[in-house]
Amino acid sequence: MTAGRVAPGRLRRRLVIAFVLIAGVSAGALAGGSYLMLRQARFDGSLQRAAADARYQLVLAAQFLPLTDARRADLLASFAQNGRPVLLVTEGVQASNPGYAPAPGPALRETVAAGQLGFQRSPDGARPRLLVVGGRIPGSTAELYVVTVEDDLVDDLHQLRTALAVGWVAVVLLAAAVGNSLARRTLEPVGRASRAARAVAEGLLHTRLPVGGRDEFSAWAASFNEMAEALETKIEALSRAQARERRFTADVAHELRTPVTALVAAASLLAEQLDALPADARRAAELLVTDVVRLRRLVEELMEISRLDAGREAVSVRPVDVVALLRGIADARGWTDRVTVAGAAPPTVTDPRRLERVLANLMANAVEHGGGEVRAEVRHTGTSLVVEVTDRGPGIPAAHLPHLFDRFYKVDPSRTGAGSGLGLAIALENARLLGGRMEARSEVGRGTCFHLELPADRGGDPCDA
């Protein structure tokens, strides 16, 4: 069997999605965690440097004590010349650079008032991003706040976040590509096995799977090939046996036809002389005539089933009134007191001879084995013609229903009756020849129903059989 591509299916999509989710979540967690740790480390480092610088600036600011107006101006000018923005808080707030003069918050003021070094940062997204570290000038109640601009640090973190996001997207895309490739390669043997199983089911028994390697799929393919080979051998043996059986049936029917014809002629003469025979011989003669009639019927049925098997039965169609056909069958066989024909349907184009054969066999089976009243109902569904033959007999156990249309099959093998076990098989073959289908439903103790369905507009077309 040639290999082919497996069409994307649910399992393949699920495998790819699972692969992408695992890779995406893992990469996302690693990237997110790394970014958060690095961000915190960068901010902590910036704060430590700013705190150390603030302590140094507080020591320098102590040189300007006492803080008169002139000394405050000199202090702020000194910081402005060094490019260090600061805030001096005495009776008011003075800034060395008005462009970088954030107001210290209450929490920061409280920390500094307690004699400790405190800090505050601008909220995320603010521009410029400022870090304010402040404390009391030694030997004074004045407060000095050193302002550090962290815009470069924030920009670096944004670039890092963008790089990590791009890397995460690349990992997800790569995972999707790798997952799709792995899923396709993994499911390719499954696809081949599925196509091979479908081919075997369609009758291509020579189908085999390629075997290569020593993995589980190779062992699976080898087991499949062994199964297919055994199945092919078994079916070929069954086909040969069936062909022999059909050939044997045809040969037996052909060989018996001539002597049975002679026996029937002799039995007919004997039947005419029954009244002239002694009483003890009359009974034996009656049994002989009955058995000859049964033998003739069996040979006729064997001949008919052989012709059906050989495909030599022609179909001749014309409009048929099925209700009238059912009544005619009941009248001809003397079943009018036991069979009730009901329903109505327009004429159906089919082979009247074969349809009569099917209906007669179904009615005969119901009359002989069903017991009680038999009802034959006809109805038209628009696209098909339905005939149901129902009896109120003992019913058929469910275990026998699948074999009811098998040849020579009898529900009670020990039963000795007029039936040969071929009537329903012949009825089914004729129904198929007419393009229809037939089934049986039964319930023990309530009776049996035979359901025949024929196409309403093309019944009898042999191409539909």
C-alpha cells in the first residue's frame, strides 16, 4: 500500500495545540519570571546607589549650616552646577531644578521626620521617571531630597520586555511548527492503518502496510498484515466453499429434475387410483404422493435459487397494483378466510412475477408457521412502497432473527413440515433483484412482521439490486 499524507484531524490538532501550550506556557513563565527578577534587581540596585549618594549629599549639605537665606541659595546653586536635582525643605520647598521637583509624599515626609532615610518613586508610566531619596541634614531640622532620573533604566527594561516578548512569540511559532511535524510523523502510521482497514472493509483484501524499523508502529503494521493475510485466506476459502455449494446445488437440482418429473407423473396417476386401492395400501400411497409433491417443490426451489445465484434471472417491469396482487394470491391459494389485505397505493412499476413470488412466500410463511389471523398491509410513503405481512403466532426468538433469511435455515430444526427452508431466502433474493430490501421483526408470544420496501418509481430496475 502506498503511503500518503494524513489529512489534519482533531487528534493532530490537539497534539499541536498541546505542544504549543506546553512550550508557550513554559517559555512565557521563564521569560516573565526572568523579567520580573531582573526588573526588581535593577530597581533595587538603582535605589542602593541613590541611597548611598543621598547620604553623601547630606554630609555635603551640612557644610552650609546654618541655613540662612544666602546659604540656602548657595546650597541649591551648588547642586544645580553639579547637575544634581535636589529639594530643600525648611519652611517651604525649594528645588535646584524646577524641571525635576516632585513633591515628597506624606509617607516619605514621615519617614524623614523620624530621622531615617526614605524614598519614593514616580508611578509606572510617568515621564520623567523619578526616584526621590531624602533625609535630614545632620545637625539641622532641614530636609534634603536627592532626585534621580530613572528614564534610562525604564527604557532598558522596556527593550528587554520587548525582546522577551518577541522571543516568546518565536518559541511559540517554532513549537507549532515542530509540534505539527511531530504530530504528522507520529500519526502518519495511524492514517495508513486507517486507510488500510477501510480498504479491507471495502473488499481489497490484498491491502498491506509497509513495515520498517523496530518501533511499536512497525509491530502494529506487521500484526495488521498477518491479520489481513489470514482474513484474505479465510475469505477466499469461504468463497470457494460457497461456490462449490452453489455449484453442487445447481448440479443436484439439474440431475434431479428429470427423475422427479417422472416421479410426479407417476404420482399423479397413482393419486387418480387412490380410491381403488385397499385401505392399508391407500395410506402408503397418499404419503408417497405427498412426498413426491414436496420433492418437486424442493427441486423447483433449488433450480430457482441456482438461477438467482448465476444471475440469469431477467426482470420485466410494468405497472402493478400491489393490493390487487395480494388479494389474487390469497384467493388462488385459498387463504381468504385467514389473510386480511388492507391499505392502498398507486400502481408501482416492478416485475409482477417476482413480486408475486416474494409476497406469496411471505404470506405462506405467515399462514403455515404464524397461526391466527394474517394481515397484509400496503402503504405508499412517497419514495417507496411498503408491504408488511403480520401474523399473531408464537413469534420468533431474537437469536434466530439474524439467520431467518439464510438458506435451509429453520427456527426449529426438528420440525418436519412442508417447508424446505428456502422460501424466505428466495424471497430475499427476488426482493434485492427488484431493488428493494426486506427485514423481519418478531416478539415471542405476540407474532412476527415481515417488512418489504420497494422503490416507488424505479422498482424492478436490475441496476438497483
